[in-house]
Amino acid sequence: MAEWALNMADICPPSGADIDAARAAAGQLSRLDRGDGVVSLRAGTGREAIRLPMTVFRALLRMVAETGKGNAVAVVPLEAELTTQQAADLLNMSRPQLVKLLKQGELTYRMVGTHRKLPVRDVLAYRAARTVPSGIPAQEDA
């Protein structure tokens, strides 16, 4: 498996022009979201169609819609692994706080030399479990 670098500092919020373009594109793309199978997209006249599986198209549509709301978007394979700093950033906590959770067995990890690597899938599941239904992260007890 190839290494995946996720640096939260490298993820930039969209510009005003990006947001406007994404809003328009999301509206157009949403009309193509029908059933299962494949979606064909063509960029301009006389261009070859790009065929996307519906699962990929829907992920693209969600990314465009989030950009249209002004949110920065990152794509990370669920099979990827994160460093402790990347996981801490994703969970909006300090790295020492994350290491404490690892020592308590709250999250799984593996050692690569002297470094801990955490599965993205597990970090996202942990984040979802500690988020209240409103979408706001639950407060940790002090």
C-alpha cells in the first residue's frame, strides 16, 4: 500500500470564486444522480466522455457540494494510515492527548520502528462516535 500524506495545514479553504463555481456545478451535477451504474461527463463540445462509476460520482458530488458551502475538502483512502500528529489534527486534539488515548486502548495503532501508525478508518469511526447528533464534537471530560 502506498503511503498517504495528509497534512491538515496543506488543506486550503476555497476562494469566493471556487465557492460560486462549486455551487453552480453541484446544481448541475445533482441532476445526473440517478440510479446505479455509470455517469458520463463531457467537458465541452467534441470532447471524449469521462465515465465514472456511480459511487465515485456521488463522492465527487459530495465534494463539490461541500466546496460550494465554503468547506475545504480532502480525500483520504480508508485503508491509509495516519501519524499521531495527523490523527490528532483530524480529531481536533493535541498529540499528547491522542497518545494518552492510544495507551488506554481507545484507538488501534501499529508500530513502525518507533512511530505509531493509526488506520484512517478507525480514527474516523472514533471521531464519529464522539460527535453528538448536532455534528458538534462532544466535550472531553477534564
